[in-house]
Amino acid sequence: MPEPTGYPILDDLLPRLARVEELDAAALENEHIAVLGRKAGILTAASKQIPTLPPEERRAFGAAVNRVKAAFESAVEARRAALAEAARRAEAGAVDATMPARRRWSGAEHPISATMREVGEIFRGLGFVVATGPEVESEWYNFHALNFPPNHPALDMHDTLYVDGAPLPGADGGRQLLRTHTSPVQVRALLAQAPPVRILVPGMVYRNDPFDPSHAPAFQQIEGLVVDEGITFVDLKATLVHFARRLFAADVRTRFRPSFFPFTEPSAEMDVECQLCRGGGCPACKGTGWMEILGCGMVHPRVLENCGVDAERYTGFAFGMGPGRMTMLRHGITDIRTLYQGDMRLLTQLGA
């Protein structure tokens, strides 16, 4: 607050200056116009009187006008700032500006998608090309062409999801169903082109299974097929061992165990050394030190014949794996449902 100037026109403004900090926004703007307005403001009018004063009074009066004007301008700007801050706080409600900001969720590649991408890159490096096919199939493509006998349990309603509708075209027609594996795409590939064939088949498959820690009614599967002259089990083993060493570790141990699948003969299941205990035995591998990652085998001659391929001239191998199960093994997840529940904390951690 400036000291009294001795000029009534200026000193009368000092009480008004003291009350500026009490004004609301509308009153503040009115006071600004009344005192500092360019056309009718009190201080503007006082400035216009300076040329009319005696020369010896002009300097003192002009300096007094400037002091009061500066004080008014400063008080008005301070009040405007205070009102703006009060409005901001009112708009924000009871938010504590000192609290840390909410962390924004960032997107990440789903861990199953990441596994499928890596698997695809490995096999593309071996000359495989990706093939796809319909998810609604006929019994012939899904079962009969693949050497499933008519009384095989997989054809029962408790294992396969059948779809109402007219029979689909095929060698013998047959009911519509949601494919239980991506093997029908292998049949379609052999029918569409003569060997050599080297394909990788990713896609969704469906089973009439409960949703429990180790099963899902709908899940991703990746299969592979190689058919050419002179293909042997040695080629199968070399391909899959190379794949395991690229996906898990260069020194990972593998083993093949005899198994049975209608569409391959001989058939095998492939295990890798448990990546959690490094073969020492743990709950995840049930103390064996090994984890199964895929099934495989040499293509059954009947499958080749059903697809119009000369089984005397050509041989081949096939394999199939579940990337969901593979993802569980890589990350030590014991419940497959965890991967499908949309928990952003887990997906962000695994997809980082």
C-alpha cells in the first residue's frame, strides 16, 4: 500500500485499493475499469491533468500517479490469480494435488501371441509356409481322412462340438463340427497341391472340455506337416530338436517317447528338460525333470492315400503343439485359465 500522496484525487483511491483482495471476479473487473480504464478511468483522468499543472508540480504529481497506478495493477493481477486458483481447486473437487498420478495401463503383446510369433519365425527359417483353413469342418476332413475309425471316441458328442446344419461338402459329406485340431488344413493342403509340402498351421481349435487349470474349450494350436520323397524319422527329430533349442535354450535336453495317434505311425511325444528346475524335479514337472511340449510322428500311409498322394513314393512327418501350454512351461504358470482372464498385471508383466 503506497503512502498518502497529498493529492485528494489519488488519496481517495487508497481505501479502494485495500479492498481489492475482497472482490469477486465481476466486481474486480468493474473496479479495474473504473480506476484503470483507458477512457474513463480515474487514474487515466488524473494523468491527463499533468500538462495543466504548473511546471514545478508536474513531476511530483506524475510520480504519485504512477505509484498508485502500479499498486492498483499489482493488486488486481494478484486478485485475478487468486480467483483463478480458487476456481481450479473447486473444479478439481477434493483432489489432493500432491498425490501420485494414476499409472496408465500400457498395451503389451499377449504371451500366447508372442509364443506363436516366435514359433512361426523359427519354422519359417526352416522353409515352412503358413497355411490356414475353416474352423467349421466336416467329419471327413476332421476325422475320417486322418485315419480315425468310425467308432473312435473322439467322434462322440462328449469330445466334439457338432454344429446344426446341412452336411458340408467332402469325400462322404458328414456332419458339421468345430474342428478339434488344425490337422484338416493338412488334408486340404495335400489335396490342393502335389508334394513337396512343408506347411505350418496355426489356428483356433475347439474341444468339449471343461475350463480347468489344464484344459480350455477353445484354444490355439500349431501343427506342421512335411511330405516329400525320402523323409524319415531322422528328419522329424532333427527339425524338432532344432526348434526346441531355438525356443528354450541352445543346450536344452530333449527326448522322444513312443505314443499313438491315428494319423501317424510311428508316433511319439517330445519332452524338454524342465525349464524351472533344470531337470532336478519340481512340482511343475511332477518330479520327473521333463515336460511334454508336443506330439509328432511319421504321416500314416492311409492319410497320404486318402489325400491322393502315392504312399510308395512319398513319406512325411507331422507334429502338433499347444502354444498356450508352451507359454505356461516357459513362464512357470500352473493354471491355463490365468492366460485367458485378462489380468492386466500379468499380461503387462509377461508381455514387457
